[in-house]
Amino acid sequence: MPDQKDKIWMQRALSLAEKGLGYVSPNPMVGCVIVSKDGDIIGEGYHERYGKAHAEVNAVRSVKDPEMLKGATVYVTLEPCSHHGKTPPCADMLAELPIKKVVMAMQDPNPSVNGKGLKILREQNIQVDVGVLQDEAEKLNEKWLHAIGTSTPFVTLKIAQTADGYVAAPNGDSKWISCKESRKLVHRWRSEDDAVLVGRNTALHDNPQLTVRLTEGRQPKRVVLDGPLELPKHLNLFSDSFEEKTIVITHNKKKAEQDVDPMLKMLQSNYFRGELITVENDSGHVHLRESLSKLYEMGIHSVLVEGGQQLSSALLRQGLVERLQLFIAPKILGGGTKSIINLNINRMEDVRPFRDFTWQQSGSDMLLTANL
Amino acid sequence: MPDQKDKIWMQRALSLAEKGLGYVSPNPMVGCVIVSKDGDIIGEGYHERYGKAHAEVNAVRSVKDPEMLKGATVYVTLEPCSHHGKTPPCADMLAELPIKKVVMAMQDPNPSVNGKGLKILREQNIQVDVGVLQDEAEKLNEKWLHAIGTSTPFVTLKIAQTADGYVAAPNGDSKWISCKESRKLVHRWRSEDDAVLVGRNTALHDNPQLTVRLTEGRQPKRVVLDGPLELPKHLNLFSDSFEEKTIVITHNKKKAEQDVDPMLKMLQSNYFRGELITVENDSGHVHLRESLSKLYEMGIHSVLVEGGQQLSSALLRQGLVERLQLFIAPKILGGGTKSIINLNINRMEDVRPFRDFTWQQSGSDMLLTANL
């Protein structure tokens, strides 16, 4: 049974892990705390950035005197890796230390690890405890867990609407429905998810930048669905300083082939430096499920959708949304573009209940966070 | 300057006044506390029911020993009346007492009183202070103040919608969008306002009772707009035990005349025992502003509208709503009847901001209360 001390150290490790948010994907966030046999913290570390050292390595490196590792306990929020990836396996590294015990919050469900890290440690007579603050650890990496479990990114759908459910005025304008605080929150989410996704209409009519500006943080990939591959190249997504972070998904394979022809590209004065993905045509639109699968294959584990009515509704209708973030502004329009349409629900009994939800105020707006 | 003691006694008088909520209209709520020259409460009272004794009378009656009134102070939430209404003028009654002072929260803006009660008291050398907790007193009687100031009832519009702004599923069903707690709150509001109002469509499709059932309280008048005067008589509003509380408003004057013909009524097996009002025809609908004026003339000072999309939207469009009570349920329909339409707003800049608003949770729903 874990004692209170175990929980305190693990909580510290979880806090460290969270510092990697936005920077470690497609890896999970991991934190590590090393406690001496006398009960003092002698080392700390977390996975700071994808491709850089793992949490365990950073924690061991931070220990001033290797002598202190004798009989120490290592707290780590995830099972140490057992495979050679961008870095050597952490389980092997830890197994060679004179430590007494490793406490982990959860096993790594990744098939290339799952239980193997644990086994390596136990074979070296290091005591291993699993499950301290497991719920918290799973919550921390819920998007990563969803992604590796389903081979699909965790999709968060953000909608900002009026109290009566409109996302744009009759003249098409949507600036601004939500308040400054809400827009700031969305910028923070952009910095935390791997990619932001919009549809063709939004790209064309709002010409968004989809960058992080109202807060500090990492710029996300920007995905735009452009079935016919006809969006004009002067849009911000194709011409600003983050151009190479833009991914276009199209079903127009013929045009896409021309677009990636290096000779043709050279001849264009201002060719697109981002990525282009082709998927199947689904009744005139890009195939959404396939699009998400391809994004996952590119290492995108979480997507924030900031689309308009058509894209939001299609994703909900196809059951591709994990979390809805619905901002409701205290104003009424009485007309314009409805937020959500065509879910094929006819009766109240057919409404699909949310798994869980919370209401919270965001500036003058109300934010409904619902897990589907 | 009022001292802290004055505020404490006046707060007590306001609390007493509030007990009359739902029972005193078209009179205002009034509470009264009498404090002896030694600083003890010697009498309390409030206006309990329309047509019964006023607050001041009840308070004076409650004083055990008239001797104690010598040098006492009377705290009353509204200027004592100076006119003979259902009861003799309270100002005259107080002026004859051996009291030293009358403290009132506010003057009565009613032209038949405004300042006259105050004058009667001062002429008898009774000291009069005005304005202690005036804001609270005005808030308490805000609906009454609105009504007598505009000769129109205070209109509260209640809407219960899904998070995406639908008030009914595509099949027309709206039972139940809001949660039990929210419906209970609406029943409480019914007991507090003078009348509940619905349109023809709601009466026909939902066949509502519009009574107070989920909580204790006074049954309100029930107003139904029936332009052509063709709603079937078997509806709850015309056939249940509160039939005489139903008011029908029509623009079909010809049919209305037939309906009130006593001979024709006698011939009907089950004639309507409620009231019938005729107003002008406004593009095929009953004239809303005129309907409200006529309700005011009948002594209805506050109306809770529980209409559907058409009535809600028409009232908002015509600027006839004072307060919006919008329940937002944590569910999405993606289709059906929108809550609010046709406000003639084309651009975001044309959105009319609320005077003020609050968000509060009501069971699992969110309630937006907005003053227009």
C-alpha cells in the first residue's frame, strides 16, 4: 500500500511532468523525483521536449553526489521505457543504479513497453510499486492515452456562440462573439494541442492565423481541410511566418500531385512550404476519419478544431469529437449561422448524453466543457 | 444621515415586505417595523394580501401596549399612502399616533401619493427620513415600479433550450429540455408573477397547465394569445379546475362577441368561465403591446412568458421584454426549433447589449438572467 509520503512525491513528479505540456508530443508527459533513503529530494527532472532526454535521465543527472543514490527511491509518473527510441532505454539506465525502489504511477500501455520496463527493474532486484496516483497520471496524459489507444488524435471541438446558439451574424461576421478572456483561453489551448484544425469555409471567410498570440506558448501545427485544393495562396495560413506549420488535406489527388512536383514548385514565385496530404473524397468533402488517422501517423496526438458550422457538425455527427468546449456569450442575435446542425436526432430520447460536463465562467462568457 | 441601526430595522422591514410576494399585486410589497424610544422592536407587520390591511396598520395593531408608541420610530419600506383605497390612508393613521419619527426607504412614485404621505406626517411635527436602503426597496418592488411607471406589466421571458439553442426536437417534442430543478424554479416564478402567458402554438401542441405544482404557492392567472379564437375547448387551460384564471386574448372581435353572448353561452354544454379580451390584429397576430396594456388595466403588473419560438422572438423584436431567463441544458440536438429568430439584427455591432446579466447554475443547467 502506498503511504502518504509516496503520494506527496508522486504529486511533485506529476507537477514536473506537466511542464512538458505542448512540447513533448507525440511522447507523453513524464516527471521524475528521486528521494534519498533519508527521505530528502536529491534529484528532479521531466521530459522537456520531444527528442530530448527523458524525465528519469534528467532526474538522475540532477543528483549532485552519485553516492546519494544508494538505497534511494525513484518516483516516476509512467513506467520507464524499455526500447531504444530517440534516447536509450530508461529502465536499463535505472537498473544499473544502486537504488532500492522505483514507484510508478502507471504502466505504459504502449505495446513496446507495457510491463517490460517493470520487468527489467525487478530482474535487478529493484522493488517496483505501480499505481500511486494512477488516476491523476492517466488524466495528465489522457490525450496521449486516447491517441495511442485508438490511433487517432484526441479531438477537442471549440465553438463560440451567442446565448441563442449562433456562431455568426447574418452578414457572416463572427468577430467577436466571445470575450477577450475566452479568446485568450483558446490561444492557450492552441499552445497545448499538437494541431489546430479548420475547414475550408473558415479559412476563406475568416482568414485566421491560428497562432498563439494572446498568451505565451508553442505555436501549433495548422491543419486546413481543402477538398478541391483551391484555397487562395494569399491566406495567412499559406503566407505568414508559420507557413511551414500548415498542413493541407485534400481529396483532389490530381491537383495535389501537381502541387508537390518539385519542378512546378520551382516555377511558382511563392510556392507553399507546408505539407500536403491526400485522403478519400467523402460525398464531396475530405474523409474526416481518414484525415485524423493520417494526422496521427504524422505524430499529431491532439487536435483543437476551430471550424465553423459545417465542420463542427460533421465531426459531431460522425462521432469524432472527444471533448466539446462551448463558449456561450451573453448576447442574442436571433439569426445568422447556427452553431450545430444535422445531427440526425429526431426525438429528445435520441439525444446522446455527455459522459460528463462542467460549467465555468470565462470572463463574461459561460464555458461548457463536455466529454462525449 | 441614517445610522447603522436605521439600516438594520429597515432591512427587517424589507424582509417582512417580501413575504407578500405573489399575494399583494397590484399593490406593492410593504413591510413595517416599529421601534420604541428605548430601541426595542414593539411592532411588526407587512401587507399580506391585496385588499387586506396595509403594513403600517398590521404593525400598529401588533403593538401590545399603545403607551409604548410614545416617542417610537416607524420604519416602513414605502411612503405611507395618503389616499382612500381599499383601506383608509396610512399617513393619516400614523399622524395621529404619539410617535416621534417615520423612516421610509423610498417615496411612493404613484401620483396619488408621491410626497403627500410625507407631508401629512410632517404637518403633525413627526420627523420624516427618506432613503434608508432605497436601492434595496426599489429592487424589491422593481416589477411594480416598472408597471406603474409604464402602464405595462414587467415582462419576464423564460426560455429553456439545449446548449446549441434549440427549444424542441425536430419531432416537436420539448419534454424535457431543462432539468427538474430548473422546472421547479419556473413553478416558483409562476407563483410570484401575476400571470403566465403563452401563445397559440404552445397552448395547442404542449397543452400546458401553467399551474404551480412542483412547489407551494399561489396559482397565477393564465393568459393565452389566440388570434383567431379557435383553440379547442378541451385544452387544460379551458377545462381544468383553474379555468376561471384563464384569460384569452383574440383579435377576432366578431367571434369574441358571440362568445360572450349570455344566451349563446347558456346553450353550450361546457362554456368557458375565464375572461376574453379583444385587441387589434397586428399582421395576423394579436397586437402584443396592446395586449400587455390591457393586462395592466386588469391589474396584472408582472407576466412570465413561457411561449415558444414565435412569441418569444416577437416580444424580443418589439422590445417588450424586461428580463430574459434563459435555461441552457447540457445537451445538443443539432436540429429542431431554434430558440430565437428574426430579431432583424444583421451585424455583430447591431447586437443590443444587455443592461446587466448573471450566470448561475440550476441543477445541471445553466441559467442566464439578463435585463434588457
